[in-house]
Amino acid sequence: MYHKKLIANINRSISRKYSMGYFLLIGIAAILIAVSFIGSFFITSQNQKMMRELLVLNQLFIEVETVNTYVNDAYLYLRNSSRQNYTEYQDSVISALHEVRKSLNKEYSREIVDITCTVETYLEQSDALIKKLETYVTADKTQRDQSSLEEMYNQTQNTLHYINVSFKDVYSDKLITVQRVQEALKLWQSIIYIIQVTLLTAGSLICIIYYKKVLDGITKSIHKLTEFVGKIRNNLYQKEHVEISTGDEFGEFAEALNDMIDIIQDQVHEIEENSHIKEKLHEAEIENLRIYTELHKSQLILLQSRINPHFLFNTLNMISSTARLENAEQSANLMEITANYLRYNLDKLSKAVSLRDEIENVKDYVYLQKCRFEERFDFHFEVDPNCGGLILPCMILQPLVENSLRHGVNMMLKEGTIWIRAYREADRICLEVEDNGVGMEQQKIGELYRYLEDITIEDEHIGLKNIYMRLKIFFEDDVVFKIDSKEGKTLIHISLPNQERE
Amino acid sequence: MKKVIQWTVILSLVLVAGFFGVVLKATLFDREDGVRDKLRITAIMPHTDQGYWSSVTEGILAAEKDYSDQVNVRVELPQLNYNVKQMTELVNRAVAAKVNAIIVQGIENEAYLAALQKAAEAGIQVIFVDTDIEDFVPHLYVGTNNLETGIMLGEKLAAVTQGKAKVAILSGEENYPNLEQRVTGLKKISAQYPDIKFLRLDYDNYDALTVMNKYNLIQEENPEIDTLICVEGTGGQTLGSFYAENPGEFSHILAFDYSEGTIQGIRTGMLDGIVIQDTHEMGYRAVEEALNLFLNGGYSANCIYTDVKWVTSSDLDEEGHYVP
């Protein structure tokens, strides 16, 4: 991904920036060379042009002067050869005239136009004169018109005079122009130098500024990255990102670094969360282990405490059979109920039982206690038959009843009463064991509650705690366990979810 | 940064291109171009020393500037002012150069007129400014209607003198047609105002010393004369320049033509007023008409009269200058 991005952004790379600087240098050098070349070419061409104009004009002037010598010769000495020479040389003047017009082309100045036209006039006049001279020489003496010849000759010489004056004016004008152009060229030569120096200076400055900018960008980027890495080293969890907007590899690197830091931070966070969860799980496992340890411990205690009853159970069965053989019915019943009670304890200890069986077991226990204490204690069962299907751990109610008997009404000589209740309340089933015994102080109740919740404390109320812990494990903590007590009353209230099975 | 560099390079190139393409060209190639196809006019002025002919020349050059793509004018001057022989040479030279038109002042000189006639025969337009040669064919005159201007000056005379004056006229060269026409027009005012009497006519020959001599002579010989009229420019210019204030020998002095001297004369009260001819328009229209014939085959008219204006102190601005 980053490779692709880098390739895509190769145009913005540092090397590209450096290359741009080189191109800039080359460009400035090219402009300087162009300025020098064009400037010198222009100045040279201007000089050549001016010289060419002067040369062409001078050539025309020489040709006119030359042809006029033949005109003079032809007129003054009436020589045929001069007339022939004139005719031949006239073409040279026309050619020179053509050259002047050609060389000047569109920059044809008024003075030059006037000169060329005056030369044309001269040629027309001299041509007419030469022709007239030819007729004059061949004509009869009486028909010779000398005055008209003289006038024509004077005209040609006047025109030649105008040409000379015009040439003089044009030369003067041209020389002034040449001088002006030379001065202008000198001025522009100086301007070209100034432009060259200015361009060189400006170009150098631009290059320096440009490279300084590039180097500053690199230095700043490195500084930012170093600073950022330092911050990250100190605090991996900081949310700040490094921002580099140079648009080169540093920008890409910063972006990659930011992404990498984000990923690392996310992973660290994830690891920490997992660690926390694991720690909690570990704690829960330890807790469970402790609970199960406690449970097994209590079960072991129970088993140990039932070893003798089991032996007694066998013995009692044997005695019960003997009592029946001897017709001692009451003793036989007593033995039988005791045996049933012991059997329940022995067989169902580690099993889930129905509330109905639990109640029957409590009734067996109550029968035995009533036989023992006769009318000293009274037991009342208020059990909703519809609750009999509730499944719960074995030996929940009997220890509660035994507690009430031992700690509640034991000290009473008569009218000690214990109520065993089971009833529905909304979608829950409530079990209650109440006595009208001595009751407990509030402080004692508080200590009892703390003892029930703290598995590390062990004391005389281990049976109660055993009941509470087994119910919590069985009903997955969905157990309400309340102790209500005052003088003359102690009520153990247990609310359980309705988990009936038939 | 990249954009800045790009723009700097582009700007540098544009500057360099502009430097060579525009500035150098404008400086070194500053020459007339394409004159071969233009109408070549030679204007032969008698001189440009005073405001009158320099103004005509300015008019000619203004027209050349306005029609620069069609007209090229070359102004020629004799080495000496009003040297007709040299002016004739200049005409002949223009004829030899086969120019398209010659603008000249009409001067009654045989050789001068013969050279002009030769030019006309060679197909060159001959245009008279300021002074007309009426019988020259083909004929075009651009300038003041001098007779009408003389009549206007007479009306101004009547106005400033309330129809009662003893007048002396100071003219230029004797028998010079323009001046004679002005005097003729001026004198017509007597028909309307019998109390305006023209007592004498003198000529100054266009020089200041003669003007001052005549000025004093008139007062000495005719002390009853209370009004002086200079129908030629030198008179008003001399009197206006010489006197810082009106010495009071003449109650009224009326003069001709715009010059620093005549304006100063109005400012000081030496002169009541001057007739100003639109000389700039003369030069301008002469070029326009030459072009008109070249392009359209004919002139607007054979005589094109330019404006004249009567200027008094009320026409000067707060600083005493005249702004046309």
C-alpha cells in the first residue's frame, strides 16, 4: 500500500525537488545565454544593416556620378563613345537604384524615396539629352537647335545638383541616425549587461532561496520526526500525530509512522484489555476454586459426620426388626423414622432433591425431636403443595430447623414453636424457618451476613454458610437470603427461582 | 514555492521577450515605414521664425500625424526668409523628386510661378496657402478670405470708434494682393459711417524699424489722426512689443495676426483688438485637400476659406494669455 503510494508520489520526492533546482539553474543559464546571444545578434545585425544601407547608397551615388561624366563628355565633346558608354552605364545606375529600393524595402524613408525619384528624373533627362545629342550630331547644320540642348543639359546638371544635395542630406541624416543608433546600441548594451547581472542575481537568489527552502523542509521534517519519536518514547499512549506537509518522502514517512503508532497503540490497548479480562477470569476461577474447595470441605465434614449415622442406620434397622419381634411398636417406629432420616442424609447428600422430599425429611427430623422433647416444642408446617416440585440441593431446610431448635427455642421449657413455610411469591418460591426463641441482636445479624459473604472466615455457623453457598452455586447466585430477628423471633427467609421438575 | 518559481521563470521570459520584442524595436526601429506608398507632400514655407508660419507648419504636421498611414510631409525652408529664389529651387527639387503635392505660399514671382507651373504640368498638385494665385491652373487656395476680413475689420473699427475716426492704415508690401484686399474691404465701412475717414496709407515692408518710423511719422505729419490700423502682422507685433503701455498718441490701434507682441499689446491696452487668422487650420486643410484629390479625384472647393476671429482683452484669461 505504502509502496504504491510512494511510487504514485514519486513526483513529489526530495530528488525531484533537487532536480527542479538544477532545472532552475539550467533555465536561468539558458535565459542568460539567450539574452547574450539575442542581444549581440541584434546589435551586430543593426550595425550590418546600417552599413549596408550606407554602402548601397554610396554605390548609387558613384554610379550616378560616373554616368554623369559620360553625359558631360557627350555634351561637351560630342563623342559617340561617351554616348555609347552612357547607354551601357545607364543600366548600372538602374541596377544600383533597384538595389537601394530592395535593401531598404519597407523601411523606405522619405529622403531615400525622394533621392531615387530624383535619380529617375536625372536618368529621364539625361536619356533625353543623349538622344537629342544623337539627332543633333546627325542633323543638318541649319537644323541644329543648340539652345534647347543647352537647356536640357542645364536641367540634367540641376537635377544632378539636387541629387548631390539630397545625398549630402541623406548621408548627414544617415550618419546622424548611425550615431543615434550607435548610442542607443551602447545604451542597450549596458541595459543587456544590467539585465544579465539582474537575471544572474535574481536567479542565484531564487536558487539559494529554493535550496534553503528544500533544506529547511528536510531539517524541519527530521526535527519534527525526532521530537515525535522522543514523545512517543516517553508516552506511548499520547494521541498526537506528527504532521509534515512537505509533500515528499518525509510526509509519507510521517504518515506511515503515525499509522504504525496507531496500530501499536491499538494492539497495546487490546493486549491490556485481554490481560484485564484474563486477570478477572483468573480471579473468578480462583473464586470458583475456593468455593468448590469450601463445598467439598463441607461435604467432607458432612460425610465424616455421617459415618456414624450410617453405621447407626444399619444398627437401627436391626434393632427395629428386633423391637417388632418383641412387640415394641413405638420403639420400632422410632427406629424406622430414624433410619429413614439417616438414609435420606446418606443417599441424597450430593444430589438435588425436590422440596417435597426435603419437607418429608424435615418432618422425620421433627418427629424424632418431638419424641425426644415431647410437648416442649411445637412445629408448624405451612407448605403450599404446589411448591413441592421445586428442585434444590439436599439438606437445606433440616439444618435451618436444627439451628432454630439449637440456638432459638432450646432454652425454652415450653411453648417453643418453629414454623416451616414454603409458598409462591410471584415467579419465585420462598422458604422460611421461623422460631419464637431468644432471637439475635442486630450486631449479631450483621456479623452473620458478613460471615455468609466472606468465604475466608470460619466459625460456628458453618452450617448456615454451607446452605447459603450451596444455594448460590445451585441457583447461580439467584438467591435471596434474609435474616430477620429480634427478641422472641428469628426468621430465615430464602427466596429461590421457581425451577420445578416432576 | 513551485508555483512561485514557475511564475518567476515565465515572467523572466516575458520580460526578456518584451525587452527585445517591444522596447528595442520601439527604440532602434523607430523609423518611418512604408512611405513608398504614401502621398509625398513637400511644404515649402517662407520661414518659421514668427508665430504665423510656424502655426501653418504645425497645422501641416498635425494633419500628417492624423493621416500618418497615408501621408508623408517634408517641410522645406529657404536659408533666408522669403528668399524666393531659394524657394524656387526647392520647388524644382521637389519636382525632380516627383513628389505628389507641393504646398506653397502664392508669391507673384515669374521664376517661382514658372517652377510651380512646371510642377503642375508634371502632375504634381500645387496648393496655395495664405496667399492665392487666382489664375493658376489647376487651382486650390486654402486661407483667409481677405476682402471679407477687411470688411469685418471695418465693422470693428466702427464699433470701437463709435463711427467717428480719422484713420491711418499701415500695410506691408505695396501691391501685395492679400493686404490690398484687406484695405479694400476695410475702406468699405466709410459708406456706412461717413465720419470715418481714411487719411493715409503707408507700407512697412515687414520690418520693425519701418513700423516705428511710420508710427512716429504719421503723428508728426498728421496729428489729427486718432486711429491706426495695421493690416499686416508686423505692425501690431512691433507696437505691442515695444510699448509697455499705451502712450496715448492714437486713441485706437487695431491690428492683425496672433503673435506674442499683439497679445501683449491687447494686454497692455496698446491695441484695441486684433484679427487672428486660423493659420493652423490653413496648414491642416491643405494636407487634407491634397489627400482628398489623391483619394477622391477632386478638391472640396477651389477656394477653401479658413476662420478669422476678432480678439480683444475680454478674450484673454486671468493671466493675460490667449487660449484659442
